[in-house]
Amino acid sequence: MTARLPDPHMRYPQDPSTAISRRRLLIGTAFVAATIATTFSFGARPASAESVLAMHIEEQTSWVQNFNPFDLGGRRQSTMDFVYEPLVIFNDYDSGKPIFRLATGYKFSDDLKSITYTLRDGVKWSDGQPLTSADMKFTLELMLKNPAVDIVGVGGSVASVEAPSPTEVKITLKDVDTHFPESMADFPVVPEHIWKDVADPLAFKNEKPIGSGPMTEIRRFTPQVYEQCRNPNYWDAASLHVDCLKLPQISGNDQMLALLPEGSMDWIGSFLPEIDKTYVALDKDHNGYWQPPAETIAFQMNFKTANPALAEAFNDINFRHAFSLVMDRTAMVDIAGFGYPVVNLHASGLPPRFDAWRNKAAEGDKDVWMTYDVDKANKVLDDAGYKKGADGMRTTPKGQPIAFSIIVPNGWTDWIDAVQIATEGLRKAGINASVATPEYEQWQKQILDGSFDAVMNSRADGPTPFRGYYQSLSTAFAGRITSAPSRYSNPELDKVFDAYRKATTDEDRKKLFDQVQVIIADNFPVVPVFNGPTWYQYSTKRFTGWVTKDEPVMNPEDHDNNRMRLMHLLRLKPVQ
């Protein structure tokens, strides 16, 4: 989104070796319905009772009680926003308009070399201790001292931090960085009085979190379901009308499809095949969805792989061009995605919602690699010296056999199907590729530690297209976050990224992003395939206030890459 930004899209589990069939997505769900309904029956509650919102935001075979905001590969997806409130949220659906939360404002110095945040006065942590500038200063310095927990990249931007008053934090920058506030969108302020005694801030599970957000109290936690309830000291309690979040463990969309007829879920972020039949028709008066096009989905190869054959191939633009030419993007959209995604045919990979930023100079003959042409792919590989052996599979120009897997989380059926289509195309060109389906948490860890060959992944976009490109393709973020798995490094691109961050006018930013698109289209570091939909389904049976296609005021997803989900939660009210 990610991604997404990359973003944790919910999918349907399957054996990747089976043939792709829409019908098989609906097979085998009924037999688990009774079990699921018994385990996770929430039922309607009287208006005077506790309001419990049932959410589905991630898929795992079992929960681990981990609310460490710095642990990107292990934290529960309800940690950000609901336990740790953002400083400021930028609404992508409202021209990036800032919505101030823990902060009430920020201001750059005249020379743009420092920025001062003003924190909301009187905010308390969930344990009643005051939240002050000292906590934000501590968190920033924790990231500066421990690069492993620097999830927003402050190490590359921040020179020093001061707290001149309990509500002011002055951040001195290493250089001009007008993009800095947006880069802090995912910054979690943690309480110094808790974290100062943590020996390893990345390994700490933070099982009973002390936070600033609306839902900090872990009332119940089992491997099958957990309940996250109201912060007794929440500063914006008047806007909060939900008492608890209930998050059931659902390992795949077979369970979700079985659970849907019970009408027990309120806010869902799933891939639901034939959604009008499998969801809306179950309760036409209450069930709804809105799935507009979202972030770009692309294949990314690990440029820093320890496998010498793959390093030779992946770092060769001829190989990447051939890879792209065997991608049947239409099949991925129509068969794997049930028509929900939108084909992306631009080498720059620019998402549809940023059409106003599109640079025609990055298109035209640069987009020829985005067509589906197996014969041309074979010719490109032949001409580049990738020879076929007796088994029909190719070796690198140096004679090394090529064999690799593309990882995709178990349970993400449309992505698994799309990757299977991709590997079928690759094998038509003599490239020995296969599908691997680790559990979602393991998938994330492989991306972060680099123990993978290739991956299909999304990225998290911002109010402008810059953030998605910068975080996924700059040297600064390479391999540090899940949306930058390729570990790509291009000094020319980094130079333009740096210039963009120093730009002070929209005109200059537009010109610089024109250059970004051309560099990416020319160097083809990733293989874009389609733009996924926004995964959002809801029920009005127990709650009102949902964002809909008739009131498209914000990104409505409940996934971890969408900070606006906090504002969405605050809109909801129980049905009286």
C-alpha cells in the first residue's frame, strides 16, 4: 500500500502446486464454519453493553504477544495507531492535509536546518504518567543509537535533538530536508520511563504496552484471539466510542469465508473472491465494501543475494527486462485477482492516483518491456548469453545455473496465484523459478535479513509519490524496511532523492520527480505488474460512521501501513 507500503493484505491459503481455479477458492470452507463460529462468535450486543469492534487485519497461524513498535517483523498489527498514536497524520485522500495528534504543530527554522514540534499539552501515557518532550527526545535518540530500531530513517537526517520545554522538541537536521515531517509519519513515541531500562529494544516483546493511543489495554491474549481495550487515560476519549477491539486469529481466507455467514466481523481487510456473492449477499442491508486502486505491486530481486549465479542475473538489466516480458499481467489481474487490481504497464511503476505526476519522457519506448512477449524474452536472453541446457533451463553468461524461488506469504491466495503465473512465464523463457510460501511473519523476517531470492511486494505510498519511491529504492532504506527488499543502490537516483528532500517549491519537486521516473524506467530495478485494490469491507450491523465510496474522505483500510485507520476508528459509533 504496503506497503504496503509496502501493506498486510489478507489472502486465501492454497498449495501453490495446484492449478489456478476460481472455483477452488470457495471449496472446503463449509466444513470449518461450525468450528470458527463457535470459537469467534461475537453476537449483537444491547446498546448499553460494552462496544466491541471485531477486526481482521493480519493472518497468522497463531498470535505472539508482541507490541514492540520497532519490531517490524514480529509486532502485532494493532500496535501502531491504537497503542502508539502518531505525531501527525497526512491524509492522502485530502491532498496530504496534516491531522495533528500527539503534536499540535511543527515549524521549520528560516534556514530549514531544524524543525520544532509542539506536543499536545496534558497528554498522559496509559499508566497515568505525563507524556512530554522528554519521551520524544528519548525515542529519537534511541533510534540514533540503535540503527536496528530506526524504522523511519532518522539516522540519515537528524544531527541532534533538544527538548527546550515539556511541549517542544527541536530537531537539528544534517541538511535541509523539507520531506522530514512526512518521513516521521510512522514514528512511534515510546515512554522513557519504561524503555530506558530495556536492554535490547528490538528483542523486547512489550507484552503489556504502555502507550498513548486509544486502545492500549491487552485484556485477554490467547493464540486464537486477543482483546485490546480502551486507554483509561486517552487524551481524546471524547471522540472514542469503541470500548474494545477483538482480533481473532484467522490463518486463511477459508476461515474468513466460513466465518462471514455468522455476521460476527465488523471491519475486514481481506481478499474475498466474488465479493458480491460471498459477502454482500449474506446481509445486503449491512455488508459493504470499497476497493479503489492502491499501491503498485512489483517483483523485486535481491541484488545483494549471496548466491553468485543469482547476483549475476539479478544485477543484469537484460535479465530483468526478460523477466518483465514473461509477466502475463492481464492473467494476474483477471484470474489471480478476480479483476480487483489494475494492470500497470509503465516501467516507472507510477500508481494511477498519481497521474498528475506522470512524466511522458519516462514512458514510450521505455514501456516496451511491460508487454507480454515470451518470444522477445527468449531472444533477449539468448542475445545476452543466457544459454539453455538439455533440461531447457538457462545458465548465466558465466555458465552458472539459475534457480530461485519467489516468496509470498502463505494465505495470500491472489498473490500466490499471481506468483504462480509469473513462474510459469519465467519457465517458458527457460528460467527455473518456483513459488515459496512462508508464514507472513517469516516472510517479513526474510525480507529484513535478506535470506530470500525474489519477492512480490508492495510499497507504502504517501500524499505524493515520492515517499513510496524513496523508501523502496534509496540506498538509505535498502533492506531496512519491508518495502525495500531489493537492497537497490543507485548513486544517481540517491542524488535526485536528496535534491527532492531539499526542494522548497512544488514546481521544483515535480521537476525532480520527473527525473526519478526516467532513472527508474531506464534502470528497471523492479518489475511492476499491477496496482492492488484497497482491501476494505465493513458491516453496519453494530457500528455506524464507516468511510464509503460515497464519502471517500480517507484511506479506509485497517492495515498497518495506513495511519488514517486511527481517524477511521474515531468515526465509528455503536448502533443504538
